[in-house]
Amino acid sequence: MRSNIKRYYQEFIDYIDFPTIVYIYETGRILAINEYARGILGYDLKNIKLVWQEQIKHKFNRKLLNNGSQILNNVIIETKGDKQVIDMELNSLIVDKNHIIFCFFELSQKHFFTEHMKNQIPRMIWKDEFLVLQGLSGYSMWDFSIDTKEQVVNRKIFDDEVANKIENDDLEIIQSCNNIYNIMEEFRLHNGDSFFVKLHKMPILNREGKADGIIYVYTQILNKEEKNNLLQTTLQENVILKEVVSKSGTIIVRWNTESNWGIEYISPNIIKYGYDAIDFHSNKILWKDIIHPDDYLRVYNEHMRDNNKAFIEDKPLVLEYRILTSNNDIIWVREESIAFRENYQEYYREGVVNDITYEKELEKELLDNRNVFKIKLDEDYILTNKIFNMVNFWDLIDLEYMKLLQESIENLSGIMNFLVDHKGNILTEIVVRKNLKEDFNQIMTTKRFMNHLKLLTKECMEANKPITRYYYENSLTITILPFVFGEMKVGAWFLVGNTKKLEVDIKPDQLKCISDMKVIAKKSYEKICLYLWSYVKSQRNTILDKLELINEKKKIRETSLKTEKQYEKAKLITKILQLSHLERPYIEVLNNIFNKVASFSEVEKVIIYENVEEDQKLAIQYEWHQGEGLPKGRKNKQIAEKMPYLQSVLKDRGGFVLLYHSDDKTEYNELFLNSKVSAAAIAHLTLNYYNDSIIVFTHSKEKIKWKDEEISLFREIIPIIQNVVVKARETEIMNRNNFTMLEILNNLDEYVLVLSEQDNEILFSNNLVTMSYGSNIIGNQFIEFCDTHQLEIYQLKNNNRVQFKQVEEGLFKCYDHINECYLSMKSKKIQWFDGQGAYLINMKNITNIMDRLKKEYSFLLE
């Protein structure tokens, strides 16, 4: 009987004109697969679990398994070593205590599961033997304008005549146990709407061959008016596209990249290169025949490499190469194409090809001009020396600045690049576009502008006034302002990755600290887009001293090399601290605890300053290679008494450095050189503090097994966290308003939602949730959302009790009570703990920081 049931399923889905597969959820065994699905999954697939990747191997949520339906986008599958990305709809039926999954799917690059293509996707409805609705697919609910299947029971969908006819037909099918196909039906709805469908029906047979229910699968049919409108729109689009292509010079091409590079289609405007499109269509000329012989192998290899990853990355391949015209002239072209397969056979490419010969000629001309002018500069020692002096001053401030300057100065006729090579020599290159005299004048104008800033800097320092100098990407906005406030938060100065300009220029009364600036950035480590620099007059090593040192010819090379090395270290340290992820909340939380946190100097020094009152004055000399602090004020004595205690705790633990500077001594822990954990660990642990009514959840797809030495290492961190909490509570830093906390959580690199106590309504979701899952998570859908995405839930409630749901291995929990710490390695039970708050820390995040330190940045600890 089982083989008979499989035959029923196979025959049924063969009539569905869309890739469809039916399988048993518990075992993954495939019951039926139609030809369209075989073209994607292969012809010998027996078990669906062989193609699912990790993201779909987890258990389906309860709602889906209970006669539910769910759409999944961008699911990676692997067949015979090839990876592809599909969109799919899963529909779950319960038959003989097993879950039968009907899966409609298609390649993501075809965009069927989008608003304008969804009419092409099959709809599905299933009922029990008493014709009571059990479930319907998501697109069926869209057809009937309902949100949940329960609404079908509570109100009429079809008008009375259609409902009676459907019921009679269903009873006949259940009694006869026969499938019927290609029925043309009109669905007239109770609200007056109507549409035609092509309908297939099949009884749901159990092991004994009796019908336990019935399945509908249907697709909408356009009426005559809709067909005419669609036809007219398509014809009009074709006319427009043909006219645009013919006049733009863009060539549209589709060809086979595996067998012979034969052309399946090429636009008629290929005639401009002396070829007739008919010759390509008849394979008299192949696409590889017109590629320049010196470029063919490179193009071929890039196409083959892209074939293996195109279905995962879903972005076009861009190549520049030469082709030959019918007269053997050489033309440079830029190809933008994508790979695809049909019926699981050979790879094809389709895309556009544009002529870029003029761009290539201009590029060669600019390179030739650069070489000519470089020779001229080498001959003119005086001009070169003047430019060197100009570069040295700004090279001290920021090696990246000149790269920004070349894009920013208006009306600059040449492109300026100021770089330091690997030997420490300063190179000055100017690409000439017009004439040497005009470029020289522009250079000297820039030099005078820089000298003006240099003089203003000197005046501020002589007047003992702190100044702040800042600029941002693609706009030469450099401002020097007196820093009128009594404190500076130096832990903020190493900030990289901003991709958005400041909305307005900063005024002196706005410049409280970096945490007051709007910084929005993610994953842009390569260049500095926003850089704040602070100078205060100090008793030694002022900027003017450095300028004098740099101008000594014998030390130019040594200073440049040191500057470059220190700058690279500073960028790497910033990446380790993850400041580009969390800029504002990270700095705000830490600075509110200590006011001075995680300021780096020669890498082995981490400077942590005790909290300082707002009315106290600080005298701080801060550069990327040196940092020290001297708190001054009426409470200096009390601060000095606390510092040795905190310093001793850090020394005992090893790997952390507290620089303590008082009137008579300066100390720091040299053991940092042998440290296994950076200050980023303290910062990360401190940041994971949340107020009441905050819910935080993270992915928990895999279990983590920790080594004994790793467990011991984190146990050593606990006392340090405790001291951080003590200091925070002493200064009442944690008692902040909701606005500030929400602002922090909004930029946090964790998934965060805030719920109301009464009805679990989601009041707030942060940027990471919105970017990952969209903004349509509302009301009581929270629990369903977590179940659907298999997310681990951590919940803090206002009754000062903490509930942990789905506790997994490796979750580290350190509670607000200083004397109670709990390390859960194997417990699966729900645990309750008293306390005013909790640290919720995902060990995997900390481990990633450690791994990055050990592997990528190990030289920083040498």
C-alpha cells in the first residue's frame, strides 16, 4: 500500500507546473518529486536531508508542524558539490502520525517569491475527512484576504453556491479515492470578489488506503482583460528595451560557458563591431572567438570560478578584457554577467557588455603623465623638500588624511597621493592633467592652508587652551575649537569606520565628548572616515617638540617608519575592541563608569581612569603612541587611595594593565606582554548589563565545549567584573533613564527587543533585529518569532527575577550579587535566581575575541 501512496503523490505533483517535492519530515525520505524539482535538486536524490545545509537542519517549530505553512528565503542547498540558493514555502500535513511536507521552491535569483511574481506560486488547501479545514498555505490566505486559518472557520469565504459545489465535489473524491486534475473553477468569494483557478485535488490516503482528508493545489488564471493588459505591457516594455539598447551601445548577450561558448542570444547592435548577430546564433562565430587571445584564459578561469559561487553570492561578475572587431581592431569592454543553469545541465551566462576603450586610454595617459612629473620632481630638490615639509606635519597627525584630501579640495587639477612606502621613505606623487605650473600653484595653496592650521594650533597651545581638530570623508571640513570643558574622555579617540557625515558642524557648546556625536557605522575598517584628535599643553613631548624632531633630516626615515607602525597598531587595536560595531554605546557605557577607559599607547599599556567629577580639570597629553593621565581636583586624594586597590586586583589576575599616575609615582603591569585576554574582555563583559523589562536573545545553533584552561581563564575574570560593578554602583552610573538605555541597545551588536509587562507587546526592536528579520514583528508574535528562528531567550522582568529559557552549554552567567557566580556547563533546566539585575554573556562572543587575538593579532602580544 505504501508504494501505491507514493504513486498517488507522484502522479499528483507531476501536474503541478512548479518545482515541488513531497517528503516525510521525521526521516527526510522523499515520497515524490516532479521534473521541475529534479532539474534543481538532481535526478537521483532519495533523502531531502542530503541537500539541506545547517540553517534548515534544525527542528521545525511547533506552529509549522501543526498543519502550518511557512516561507523561507535564501536557503542554501548543496547538490553534488554545487551550492545553490532557493526560496521556498513549506506546508505540513499530519498523516498516520507523520508530518508530510509539501515544499514549493525555486532559485532565489528568479525572484518568484516577491510581490510582483507571487501569482506564479501554487496555492494549497487541505481538509480532514469531515471537510473541516486543517490548513492552507500563506499565499492562499493572501488570495482570501485573511491573516490566520482560524478566520476561515469563523466567517464565510465563498458564496453559498460555490461553497455547496465545492463540498459536493470533495465528498465524491473522498469516497472514490481518485485524483482529479486541471479543473477550471471560478472562486467567487463572499465579499463579491472572484477569480478563476486551475485546480488539482487529491485524497489524503493513510496506510490502509482510506481517505483521511483532501488536498487542493491551485494556481490563479488571468481573465481576458488581465491577459490583454499583461500582453500590452510586455510588448511595450520590449519596444522600449529594444530602443534603449540599440541607442545606448550596451550589448546584451547570453552564452554557454562549458561546452563551446556558443551564443544563444546577442543583441543586434553587435553590428557596430562588424559582426552580424545571425553569425553568432548559427554558431559560425563563438563568443570565445572574439576575445583577445591574451585575455581568454583569464576570462575563462573567472567564469568557471564564478559558476561555483554565483548561486550563493547572487551578484554579477564584473570583468574587463579586450575583444577583436571584424577588422582585428582591439576594443576594451566591461562585462557584467550572472551564471545560471537549466534543468540541472550546463552553465550559462547572461549579461551586458559595454565599451570602455576611452576610459582605458585615459587611464594610460594619466599613468604616463605621473611618471613624467615624478622625474621632474626628482630633479627639483627645492620643490621636493618643500613638499616633504608639508607632508611631514600632516603625516604625524594621520597617514590617511592625504588620501581624503585628494578627493576633497575643490578645483584641484591634479590628483595628490602622499604615502609612506614599506621602507619608511616619504613618496610624493602628482598626476598632471593640465600643466606643471597650475599644479604647483595648487600645491602651494594647500601648503599655506596647512600652515595656517599649524599656527592656530600653536597659538592655542601657547595660550594653554585645549583644542579639537576634526574632519570627515569627502569633505575638507577641518575646525579648531577651544575645548572649554573640564574633562576629556580619551578612550574615544580611536574611532574608525564612520560611513556617514556629521549632520552639522560641531559648535563649542556641543563638543562635550565623542559620545554626544551621531556616529553610525558598521564594518568599515580599511579607512578612517571620522577621526577626532585632542591636544592639551603638557610638560613634555608636545606636538611642537615632535615637529622639531621630524624636521631633522637624519631622523625623517626613522620617524616615518615608527609613525606608520604605530598607526597600523592603533587600527588593529580598534578592530579588536570592536569600536566600529558599537561606537557610541560602547564608549558611552564605559566612559560613564570610569570616564577614561581603554585608551591605548604602545599596545602593552591600557589606561583606565577612575571616575572624575565634572568640575575637575584634566591635563592629558594624548597621541597614538603615548598616553598618561594626571587627575587633578579637590578629590584627588580620595581617588589616589582607591587606585592602588583596583590596580592590585588587575595585577594579580595578569593580562590587564592599570596605569596609576600620582604626584610621586607611575606604575603599570608589565605582565600584559604575556596576556591571553585583552581589555576588550573587560569592556565586553561590562557592556552586557541591561535594565529591567529588557529581553535579549541570541542564536544558539550549536553547543560549545570548553577546555579546562578556558573555563579557568574566565573564572579569573569574574573578580574583575565584580570590581567594575562595585565602582559603577558607587557612582550610580547604572541608574540611567530609558532613553539612554534604548539608545545603547539600538546600536548593540546583539538582538534586542523590549516588551510591555501587560500583554508582551513589542515596544522596541534594535537595528540588528530590523536588519536581520525586518520590522514587521509586532504584538504577541514575539514567542512565535523566537520559535521560528530557533532563538535563545533571556528575559529580565520587573519582579527582579531572571528566567532562562532553553539554557545551552557554554552560557556564562555572572550575577549582580558580588558573592554569587554561577557557571552552567551542562544544565538544561530552567533556572531562577534572585537579584536586581544580571550579566548575560554569550561565551562564544568572548571566545571569538580571544581567537582573533591569538590568530590574527598575535604579534601585538609579542
